Amino acid sequence: MTQQSTDPRQGPRILVYSDDHTVREQVRLAVGPRLRAHAPEIGWTEVATAATLLAAADKGGWDLLVLDGEADKSGGMGLCRQLKNEIYRCPPVLVLTGRRDDGWLASWSLADAVVARPLDPFELQRAVAGFLTAAA
């Protein structure tokens, strides 16, 4: 008989949306594989289309959504507003804006936080950690 792990603790799950793979990669690299030493690894899922984002978000189980506000065709700000209005107990949403002056647009989107480009790894990591440690 094999014994299963008794540690049900699982790392946080983050869904990252951008049509640009380099933006998704920048987010993952800036935050890192875990929030701090000896913490569980973050489960990253990347999506590149609005349809995939909406389907994944609707399934649930996410601790944080990171949306590219500058994505082509379907920007993260409009998608954020849609998610906040359509998903019961929508997880926190962090929107990446093209510039600091776009913060007011992010407030329209109902985003829980905003980080402007160019991405500052320390600012992004602090924002993500703020959501994930508050949920723990």
C-alpha cells in the first residue's frame, strides 16, 4: 500500500493573460517561482486569448488574475470589468497598464491593483505578494 502525502498545502495559483508571450514571461520572471524561501511554488497558467481567459476564470480555483491592459483585440481592462461583473466571488485582478497615467482607466475596470509598464520587478512582486499573503 502506497502512502500519500499528508501535506495538502498547495501553492497559490495565478492566471496570466496577454497576447504577447514576452509580457507573460516578464510577469513570471519578475514574481519568481515562489513568494519567499521555503514557500510553496506558485502554479502559473498562461493564456493568450480572451476566450481562453474567460473559460479558465469561469472554472475557478485562482488566487490571482494578472491581465495585460494593452493586449490587442481584447484588452485586460475591459476583460477585468467583465470578469468582475460576471463571476461570483471573482478573485483579485491585477491589471498591467501601458503607462502610469492609465491608472484611472484601471479604476473603471474594477481592478484590485494596477502596475504600469515598464514593469518594475520589485513593484510587481510586492503587488502579487500583497494579494497572495492576504489570502493565506
